[in-house]
Amino acid sequence: MEQEAKCKLVIFSDIHYAPERPVNNGSKIDRKLMEYALPLLEQLIEKINNEIKPDVVISLGDLIEDFNDHDKDIDNLNFIWKFLKSIKTPFYSATGNHDLRSMNSRTEVEKIMGYEHSTFSLDMLGYHFVFLGMEVNPELGVAKGGIFKTQYISKEDIEWLKNDLEKNNLPSLIFTHFGIAEDNMEGNYWFNSCPERALLGNRKEVKEILKNDKNLIAVFSGHQHWSKKIVEDEISYYVVGSLTENANDDGIPDGVYFEIILEGNKIELKENHLKLKV
């Protein structure tokens, strides 16, 4: 009897690292406790390397809180990427709007991450992992944290996704930054009054592809700074909150990360919250 595939993952999102708090970058920053990004990451990486020991670790983007300053953002991305490379297990990251906001093209961030393309797939331990990278469209501007500029997957990547999933016969998971499942964002600090900014701009095209993938186990996204599960068209969509979000307005970062065990087509998920060491 063939043994079912098994894999352990750690997933986190929205670090928003910055060496100091940006001034006048056009984004609300009062709920982002970015000063705790490094101590939280250090604590998480220690747990990953010495306790959890997963098979793969995944970030869902917004590694930095951008300064809307190209050269400074490049420096900060280089710094945090090198910091994250101390993870002793395979590590991959999606690209977020703040990572891309001041860039002329996504290739600048892909070069830092060592990716030929930020939309890609890989097979590991009997599973098919798909990462959807955002396109950079300078014509859409940099307002609201660069959401409009970076809210879409390119037409070429959508066609690639369709072909990739058609060829795959392994249980699959999708990772991306913007939300794909519909959500009115009621009660969300960031997107209550503008739910469209929480979601992928051309998500309907993507969902038409996902609905036809019989191997799909789940879709993971960040960006919304809260954690929840949405089931749509019998697909499980998981939103992962921000590591540095001041979720309770008490000056304490949320410190959220997910531990996931995959076994065959089954998914076991545990939501954890780091507590700052004092």
C-alpha cells in the first residue's frame, strides 16, 4: 500500500520591517509595530530551527514597510532577506505591495530573493506548491501603500497558472499576498471602508482556474492583517495575519504564525502567537 505524502509547514506574513518608522510615506503606520519585527523574527526563527523543524517555511509578503524611496527600500529588502536566510530549512516568500511599491519592476525584488520569476511552482515531499507574484504597473501610482500599483497578477502569469495546474497531479497549495476569496472586510481596521483594496484585482480570473483544480487543498494569503478561514466554491482560503500588527491596540504585536501538517489531502492547522521576550 502506497504511503500518503506528509509535510510540515510554517507560514507567516506581513513583517513590515523598517529600521526606523517611515515619515510621510502615504500609508497608515500606527498599527504596525515594526520596531518589533527583528526580535519577533529572531524568536520565530529560533523556534523553527530548534523546535518545530518544519519541511518548508513560507512568508506571504510585505517583508518591509516601504519608505516610498527606491534605494532605501532596496537596502531594507536586502537586509531582511539576509536575516531570513538564517532559517535552516527551505524558505520561500511571496511578494507584497510594500515590497514592490517603489520598484520600477518586480525583477528588482526577484533578484534580491534569487528568483528567476516570483510566480513559480515547486514539488516537495509529494506536494505541489504554487507562488503567485504581483505585477508592477507604474501607471497605477503609489497611493495607499502601493496597493493599486501591485494589486494584479499579469495575464501571462494567469495563463501560466492554468497550464501549471493542468499538468500537475499532486495535492496542491497556492500562496500569494492579496486575498482571493470574497470578503466584505467588516470590522477590519485597514480595509473596512475599502474592501476592494484587500483583495486581488483580477481574482475572478484566478478563481475560475482554481475551481477546476481537483488537486487543490488550500489557498493562503496575507495583506489583510487578520487571520481567518473562508470557504468559497468548496475551496478553503486561509488568511494569515501580520506578525507585527497591534491587533488589540495595546502596543503588543500579534506575533501570529501558522503551523501546518499536511497528510495526503488532509490539512491540520494550528494558529500560534509569539510573545515578546522581555
